[in-house]
Amino acid sequence: MCGWDNVLIRAGADVNAVGGFFGNSLKAAAWACNWLVVRTLLDAGADINAPGGAYGSALCAFLDTKSFSDSE
């Protein structure tokens, strides 16, 4: 686990909290290609299929990233 996300999770933060442009923290981390945070959230029980947000799913958020299109 890494920095603040680990501290927040250990303090009882809801890894499936809903809100913001992306809908939840897992989608935001996937969009940013921050795989350490993605793994931390999944290990803590984040719902990979949670609906909502601008992209609808964590996979769609990842697929829309500039870094993904640059790697093609």
C-alpha cells in the first residue's frame, strides 16, 4: 500500500464512496493509470463494477486515458 490512501483506508474510509466527476476513487485512479492506488483500492474491497460517474466503469475510464492512446 502507498501513502495517504493507506492511511485513509486504515482509518475506515469508504473505498466505494460515490461522488465527483469520476464517480469514485477507483475510476479516478484507473483514469490516471495509478496502478498502485488501483490495487490498494481493489485489495480494500472497491467495487470494480460500481456504476456512475462520467465514464460509467473503471475500465471505460482507463480506456479513455491519453496514456493508453499514446501506447498504441
